[in-house]
Amino acid sequence: MGRRNITQVSDFILMGLTDSEEIRLALFTLFLLIYLMTVLGNVGMILIIHLDPQLHSPMYFFLSHLSFLDLSYSSVITPKTLANLLTSKQNISYLNCFTQMSFFVFLGATECFLLSSMAYDRYAAICSPLHYQVVMSTRRCCSLVFGSYLIGFTDSFVNVLCMNKLHFCNSNVIHHFFCDTSPILSLSCTDTHDIEIMIFIVAGCTLVVSLITISVSYVSILSTILKISSTSGKRKAFSTCASHLLGVTIFYSTMIFTYLKPSKSYSLGKDQVASVFYTIVIPMLNPLIYSLRNKEVKNAVSRVIQKRKVSKQLK
């Protein structure tokens, strides 16, 4: 290994999703529509929560940050993917590649713990409704959000620190549509065993700890709901966390499928489909899940529109 020509590449080539020009054009159109809906949905959700005073509660405070993360998450990946689908030149510089990867890890890990915070919020609302305002105080909500970002930053820092030790000497072709850890690790001509273990531990702890928090919260929620005597009471209690539970299920199922496995089992086709889903599709789905299944958000939209109409009439 010591005699091999080890160099630090200046750029990588992203192979993308397909070589077919017709399919690439179709994917470009589809992804562009999805991205526009993602931007519109998440920005709209943030604005509605900000503009309507009745949505100034812990649940919507977390939801506004989830929308911000989804918007950022998608924007880190989708614009470059769209550009690559339109051109035959699919280069990405070494710096931009690792920047994309670091933001991807940061935002993904942050979202894991933000979803855990949202599960804790639903637990407090259903299991301790009389103490909810005390338990989910403004200070605690801010601490949970800050902690989520801090853990995300720590995960990203460790990931970049490990990946920065890699050297590339045989190929700079990434068999993926964005800079992810598994395809980059497979390019390295240095021993990646220790790095893979470290990244697996960090990613595994992030997913497992957040999943345990969510699971414990929902076990307690389910236990409380089952004790409610009336059917309407059970339905109302369950409806307050149904959207979050659906979002968690979709997000974690794709993340676990992709990352909680050895890098040797990396499959280009299957992993790319899963990656498209959680990097491009899920950020679009979340605002739809939380708005279409939530009467408070629908009512808030109506109130904001009504206020705009009234203000225009007064002018």
C-alpha cells in the first residue's frame, strides 16, 4: 500500500441515476416539480406558523424547525442533481463534495433528534395534559431544538474528520447522484475498516437513541389512549400524533434501510431509490402530511388569507 500512487483528487464525477437522455429529462422534470413543491410547502408552513398567533405552541415551534430542516435538506442535494441531469459534465469539486456530505449528515442527524423532541412533546400533551405548559416551557423547547442541532453538528464533524483521512488513487467516479459516505468510502485506496466502524457507530447511535426515545414516547402514548373510555376521546388523542407517527415511519424506514448495514452490502440500484426518497421526496411529503391531516393548520391558512383580504380592503 505504501508504494501505491496515493493522491488527493481535485474533483469527483457523479455518475447520477441513469445514462439515458430521455429518462434524465423525465427525471429532471419530476424532480424539479417535487423541489418546487418542497420549497412552496415548507416555506408556506414556516410562514403560516409565524403569522398565526394560535399556532405559537411547542408542537408548531418544532414543526417550523422541521420545515426549515426539510427545505435545507432538499436544497443541499436537489439543485446539484437537477444540474447534473441536464448536462453531460457531472463534476463536483473535492471541497463541494465534502461540504455537501457534511451538511447532509448534519441536517439528517438533526432531523432525527428533532423528530424525537416532537415525540416527547406529543407524550407530554397526551400523558400529562395538566402539566403540559410547565413541561414544554419555552426554555425547554429551545433547549431541545438547540440540542438537536448540536448533536447534528457533532455527528457531521466526526464524519468529516474521519472521511478527511481518506486518499484516492484509482478512481474519482462516485456511483451515486450525490456525495454520500458509502460510495465515497468505496473509492478510497486506503484501509477504511476503522473509519467504517466509527461512522457506523455514530450513525447507529443517532438512529437508535432517537428511535428508542420515539418508541418509549409512543408506548406511553398508546397506553394512555387505551385507558380513555370514550371512542371519540381515543380518536381525538390519536389524531394529535398521527401525522408525526406517519412522518417518523417514512423517514426512519428509508434511513435504516440505507445506513444501518455494512458498506459492503451497498447496492447502487436499491440504495439510490431509497436515497431519492428520503433526500427529495420526503421533504415534500412532510408539509403535506402535517397540513392535510391537521385542522389547525387548515384553519390557520384560512385566518391568514382572511386577514390579508381585510387589510387590502382597509387600504
